[in-house]
Amino acid sequence: MKTKTRFVLPFVALLVGIQAAAAVDWTAGMKSGKAEFKSMGPLAFGPDGILFIADTKSAAIVAVAAGDTESKTAAKSLKVEAINQKIAALLGTSADQILIDDMVVNPISRNAYIAVSRGRGPDATPVLVRVKGDGAPEVVSLDAVKFARAELPDAPVDGVVGQGNRQSNPRRESITDIGFLEDRLLVAGLSNEEFASTLRAIPFPFKTVANGTSVEIYHGAHGRFETRSPVRTFVPFNVGNEPHLLAAYTCTPLVQFPIKELKPGAKIKGKTIAELGNRNRPLDMIVYQKDGKDYLLLANSSRGIMKISTDQIETTESITDPVRDGGKKGLAYETIESWKGVDHLDRFDPQHAVVLRRNESGALNLESLPLP
């Protein structure tokens, strides 16, 4: 994931960078017409309000000029209770018949965009929903837009593999998270290579898409090197003066990759800088600054929200030995107990995040919260 508008820059510099990029025609080569999707999510914003939408069923990414470019540098807070019920009503169905696959915030307009599946079976319909400051959801029409499509040449075949409770469709994990950095779309997921875990840096505007970079990591909780487990969520982050990708995996290693090493067909080994506990799936991650320091904020399926310090990231030794019994090692973190039930998060402004989280009744609330 995620991650979410995932930029390496602090929020103020992010906006300055977006404005400076205005001289570049980011829509060069885009088609005009209807953007077709079999599925939607993950999502990420790039410059000029361009929204990148992953279509995992098609193993493709579509860049859409959303036209949402009115700057709001002093947006109000956001809170919409039971947003899943409101979206379901908008789509003429019930909340138990939709799935929310991802959520991001446009850093220019501060509007939230949500990838929704209407239905839960193979015939589910993907829908893009926008939530503005008034809190009312609206369907974003993609029938007449500027768009560009990039298809992954080495994606896994579409089909169920495995046995028993471990059955899965690797095609649905061809894209597990995306993020935009400078002039490239960063993509995590699986490929059809022997080392299936893959990262990509696809130049934008899209022209050609090459094979991905196969990645290997040491997983301390499992006590072995792994090449087939996909990244679940990531953020770009400068380590020293060099841009890296910080990636979280299931069960829960945090791994560092130099972005300059993401080359077509290459095989690289990541540096495991933290083991954050087993029996857990990372859901979403952002980077932010507070009191002059950089932090990662990581949402998890069973271990809550982790605020991870990056103070020692340059000097942290690589984890290459087993970390048993759910133990932790590497970068320090604290659990933010007041943030319960978070499924998705993204930055709203320099002081706030927007989250999708479950309330006591099980409904999903969309709300902005002060960064911890």
C-alpha cells in the first residue's frame, strides 16, 4: 500500500513540488474516452491531480486526469460516520454488499477518493467514489476522461493455486501497493518469475513497461530468506540523501530497498531493519514529520497502529538471525492505543491524517485525526 499519497517529501515541500511540476505536461500521450476497469485498488496520487488506479484483475495500472486541481491549503477537518453505509445507499445496495479496497487523499484539493467493489463475488463492479469537505459521497464518472494504461508484462496467470485454507489467486496480488515519486510510479506485487516478489519503477508518462525487479528478504519471524511473499504496503523515504523504499510484509518485517537498484530484470536483496511481530498483516503506511523528526505510521490487522521512529534508520544493523515467539527487533515503535480499528490511512495536511476505521457497531467512519 500502501501508500495513499506516498511521497518522500514533507507535506509543504510536496505541494511546492507539485506546483513546480506544473510546467511538465503530465497528460502527454493520454487518450480521451472511457477508462475501463475489472477491479480497482490500490490507489495513489501523482502531480496535477493525476490519480493512479491499480486494476489487479487485469494486472494493469491506469492513470486518470481526475480534474480535481483546485488547491485547498486550509481545508477543514473531515468526519463522516458510517461512510460505508452512505456509499452503499449511493450505489443502491446494502453495506454488506460492498468492499472498500483503498482510500487516498488528493494533496491539492484534500478530497478523499475511495475504491469500492459493488458486490463480493467474481462479478463485482468497481466504482470510484469521491468524498468532499461536506462529507457527501459521489460517484466519479470515468466515461469521458483523459487516461493512460500500463500493463505488467510479467504478471502471474489468473487462477487459484494452493491447498486447503491457503488457496489464493496470485493475479490478484500482481499489484499490492503503488506510490508516485518524482517521475516514476513505484509498484509492489508478484510476478511470474521464480523470485515472485517484485518491485518496479515505471517512468511516467507511460510509454513502455519492462519486467520488474525480483526481491529477496530475510524474514526474522520465519527464520529464513524469502522470495515469494509480496510487499503489503510501502512508502518512499530518504535514508541519508538517497531515496529508498520502506516496505512492510506480512508477519511483520520492515525492509529497506535503494530505489536506484530497481532495474528491469534485476535481483536484489533488501535490508531488514525491523521485525514488528508475527501473526499480523500490514494494511497501510504513511510518513510524516513532527517536532522536527520523521516517523512512519503503520496500520495493522492485529497489532494496532504503530508509530515507528526513523532516528536510527541509517545505523540500524540488518536482521539476519531468527526472531522467535513473536519477538521484536530493530527500529523502535510505540502503539497508538487511541487509534482503533483503522483499515486505511493517508495524510490530510501536515498535522492530520485521514483514516477509515471501524466503530463499535462495525460501521466504517471516515475522519481526520491529529498525527500522534
